[in-house]
Amino acid sequence: MAAVGSLLVQCLSRSRLLNLKMTALCVCSVGINIAKGHQLMSQHILLSRLHTALFYSNMAPESSIGQMRRQAALGFKTGGDNYDAHRPSYTDESVDLIVSEIVATSEAALGSGLKYDVLELGAGTGKLTERLCKKLPSHLKYLATEPSENFLEVLKSKGLNVDVAIATADRIPLADNTVGTVVCAQSFHWFSSKDNLDSIHRVLTPGGKLILIWNMPEFSYEFMVAFYEQTIEVVKKTGGSVNYLINFMDWRKDIDVSEDFKLLWHRSLTGIKIQGDIEEILSNHATGSAYKLLPAAECDAYIDQLRQILKTWPGLNLNNITIPHTTELFMFTAQ
């Protein structure tokens, strides 16, 4: 234990760790499933800190972050607390399915030299991380990676039984064949290209799993069409590409033809419900990455447009609005 502490002090003393400043991050946009008018869809703590220190100290800022979509890299440079407060979590059903796959994969890989049973890419503020940690066996090893230092600080503040590191999908700081399951929650659409798939496949053990999950708003209310159309306008205005909106399904382009991954199954599950007054609904929508690229006054003006639509919508109870979601869950295996 003393040796561990000594090494931790050495790592923490490095100037690159003390002065580390990140300028990029990966976030997810609000994906919307259009139905009308649009086509879709202790010791552990010390060791965890040591692991984080090793990752941080061995990477200069320019090398620790790989290729990032501009909208994702700049749209959420800050605002982790707000994101964590207003983004939805995940249902017990979807979490249980993921946990069962992780456990089965880890058991099948016993003796194969796994470094981590779980690698989460684009973990954000830990919305899924905390749900998984409550249900996974405590002996499983979990690494949560996120390009945003701001978002990662929120995740770290939750005191979860995980190691953390600043990293992107194309620069995963792990050796080959050392991960059982890679999990991407509300994030894979930002790094779905072939080079990132190659990187993910490199670290997975043969037969390892790649699990993708998204919360997709449903269109129970037609006013959600206005939310979607405005999102497209804001994405284009800020120089982004609508292809990275989840429901455009562009993320499937490379993985569907990949020889390295095979789709085991896909399930559309009843998802979480966002419920609250008008301001809570608008706050959730404003966490979209494109909106964070706007000047504050312009972002407020866009959100006020939606506020006026809701206020004049016939029969809508502004104190109790419910937006149901569908959970889209994809399970791939490494070939």
C-alpha cells in the first residue's frame, strides 16, 4: 500500500497533471423519434485515484483527446452540473439487460487477462454509470472515460466504484484485448466512424460486447415536432451536421458493414418519462449540444420560441408535462 501511495504522489507531482486543461468533450444530442412528417428514428479509492493519475500524467492535453466532432467538442465545454440535473436516466429494464450481458461476458472471459470488465466511452456525468454501479457485482473492474474534464468532475463527485480517465474512442489508453464489454450511453453517434470502431475492437477481448443505448423522445404530443424542427435549425446555424442527430441513424453506416462486429440483438423498450413543468421541459431541451454553441441571448430566444408554443398549445397543463421516451438498446459482439 505504501508503494501505491508513493507512486500516486509521484504521478500527482507531474506538472502535466497539475496544469491539465481540456478543450474538448463528447456529449450526446437530444435524439428525437419522429412519427409524423419526418423520416427516421479506503483502498479502492486510492487505487482509483492512482489509475486516474497515471492516465492524466502520461498524456499531454494535445495527445489525450483524439478526433472530436466540433459540435460535441465545443458545445459542452462547460455545464456538466446542468446536464446532469436535466438529462433523463435509464429504466431498470434496460439497466438489468446491460448488467446481465456484462456479467456473462466477464464470466466467459475468466483467465483471459482482462484489465477491465467494463469500459464506458463518453460517460458524460455518469447518468448510466451510477445505475450500472448499483447493480454490477462489486468485484468487476470499471473504467469510465469522458473527453470533458468538466463532465468528468461531476461523475467523480458521485463517489462511484470506478476508475476514470479523460479519453476519446480513437485513443483508448488500454492494451489490446483487455476489455470485456464496451458501453456507450447516448454517445456512440459522435464516434461511430470506422477508425473509432477499429480502436474499440482493438481493446475488446474476442467475443467481447459493444453495448449502445439511447433515450429517444416519442411524439405523443405534436408540439414535439416544433422542438425537432428547431433543433435542426440550430444545428445548421452553428455549423453542425444533422447526420449526427441520433434519429438520422447515420451512426449505423460503418458498423453495419463492419467485419469486426456482429449485431446480436436490438430492442426498443419502454423508456424513461421526463415529467415536469414547462421550465423543466425546456431546460432538458436546452442541454442539446448545438444550443450550447449559441450565444446566451440567442439560445434564450430560441428557447422562448418553444415556450410560447407550449403556452398556446390547446389543453396542455403547463405545470405537468410528460414526455415519454423509448429506449433503443443494441448489442454487438466482437468477431
